[in-house]
Amino acid sequence: MKRVLLVAATTGYQVREFAEAARALEVELVLATDRCHILENPWGDDAAPVRFEDPEPGIEALAARGPFDGILAVGDRPACVAAQAAERLGLRFHPAEAARAASNKLLAREHFRAAGMPVPEFRRMPVAEASPAGVRFPCVLKPLDFSGSRGVIRANNPEEFREAAARIGRMQDGDLIVEDYIPGREFALEGVVTSGRLQTLALFDKPDPLEGPFFEETIYVTPSREPDREPNDVQQQIRETAQAAVTALGFTDGPVHAELRVNGQGVWILEAAARPIGGLCARVLRFRAPFCTLEQLLLRHALGEDVSAARLAPGSHGVMMIPIPHSGVYRGVSGVEDARTVKGIEDIVITAKEGQEMLALPEGSTYLGFLFSRGESVDLVLNGLREVHQRLKFGLSPALPIVK
């Protein structure tokens, strides 16, 4: 039986998706998670302990559990550890230096600029000393090491800049990057890299505007409605820009998830991560047999199989990451059964747990759940997702202050 090592921060639902895919392919999935080595198998998953802050000892211990036939990662920090482990274990994956650059917003921008790609003007500042002096507005403040949109805030003037910097400072003590705001329509590209060459698996439109002050992603829908008939059409430009980002960062073998913006000046790369799309969002992608799910496809690729024939199943596919309207303690949801009757809705998955404190952006990094829709057209999928969201009523009560 082939064996694939999966590096993850936790054993959450995305890990379970890979576990199900591995069982379907009759592949043994070995987990490596960020936990203390003292406790013996605390979650009952037989995961190998690897401390992400100091992964070397854990990686050495992994060698004793080998050999492995492939390696994958869930999340940005796990991708860095997986890349480091791949070099030690002799497995195909992105180089460690490339994964580290991709996970750091400043390093990624520097790589893109060095490769001659269009990038906004940017600068690094200690969050405690961040100043609007010399900054062009509007601008965007981004913590260097946070994933996704967590801590990302748009500022339109010096006062908003100071407020944003103070807010980020309450979240972390490190540095931030300040860059010009890039207007335009936003897209996401899901792909896989083989010997440095990008294969696009799906191109997502993000139909909801992402203009700030925070940048909460909600709906992804594929295939894109942008033109793709002529060599210079938008979709081709997006694929070419994503390939340029892959080359600039030095990605060689493994998954990639890229975020891009398109405006009158062209295509701008926001980020390219050495990992697949996060959370349960990958469920939105269904492929023609024999690949079926994204997790199955990535496992096959990690094992060295040719996945170049992978094609999305017919129709339109959409997912909504249910936004948190305001921070509070989750008390439940109503309207689920009624929402399930909306045409095209495939599933409603509420991941929030009753009694759980939910943080809205920019402090938070989670969602209330996920909505999945499929249909013959993009309009049907989009309308269905929006109608379902309107029918769901979430209860969020104020969190009680901690009194010392």
C-alpha cells in the first residue's frame, strides 16, 4: 500500500476529507500534526508530533516512520514544514525556501517584484511604530504572517491608518506591510504544479466586491464567466500571471492556491500559497472520473501519477463561506430545513458550535459554515447561495467581558 504523509496544524475537517480520499484510493495516510510529543496519541489519530516552531526533531522522528511515497500539507505553516520534511525525506514537493517565501507577505512581494511582475508600492513597518507619513492613500495594512484576510485593513486617510495600525497591534506585536490598494475584480485559482509547470484545475470568480475596510471572502463560483476564447482574454492572462508567480516563488511540485485582481492595468497577483484551498471549500470542486475530488487528485499527484487529464465535472459549482456578521457567542441557527429546499443547493454545513465565541474580521479567521450549490448555470448557483444565506438566521450574543 502506498503511503502519503499529510502535515496539518490540527486534525480538523479538512484532514478528514483527505482521510476519506485516501481510503477511497486505498492509500495509507500518515498524519503529522503540531502537538507536544510528550502526550501519547491524545486524539486517537496516531499522528506523528512535529512542533512547527522547531520542526527539525519531529522531522527526524518522521524518518523512522517511513518510507513515504508522497507528502502534502493543509495550511500555510504546515506547507512550510512539509517542504522542509520533503527535503529531508527525499520526497517531491515545493522547496522549503519557496514555501517560506509564499507564507510571508513581504517576501512574496519582493519575489514578485524581482521577477518583474506588477506589484503595488509597499513597505515594511513595525506595528508599534507604524506611521502614515509618506503613505499613499488608499492603502492596505497587512500583518506579515497571518493567513488569508485576518488582520488585513484598508485605510483611506491618516486617521484610518492610525486606527488600523492600533487594531492590528492588539492582535500581534510584529511587523506589517503597507501597500497601495489595488482596485478591481478578484479571482482565485486552484492548481497543481509539476516540475515547475502550473496546471489550472479551477478558476473561481468572486462575485461579491472586496473593497474594504475588511476583506471577508464569501462566494466562490466556477467556471469563471470571464472570456477565454482569444490568447489575450482575461482567463488566459490570469493563468499566465499565476504561472509567473509560481516561477518567481520557485514552486516545483505540489498544490497551489492563488488570489489575483484584475483591473484596467492588467492582472495583479495578491498571493500564491503552497497549499490547496482551505477549510471545506474544496468540496465545491468535483472532477470527472477517475479524479472525483480535489483531495483524491492531490493524493494521486503526490504519488507521482499523471493528473494532466483532470477536468471539472459539467455545470457550475459554487460555495459560500458564511460570514460572521459581528463578534459574539454562537447560539444556533434557524431556517436550515427551509433553506435546503432552494434549487441547486447541495449541502449546508454549519461548523460553528453552540457556545463558541466567533470573531468577525479582521480579528477572526473562521466562518459560521459553508453552503454548496451546483447547477446548469452560474446565475442559478449564485442566486441559490444568496437565497439560502437570506433564509438562515444565526444567533450571536455578546461575549461577557473577562473580569480579573
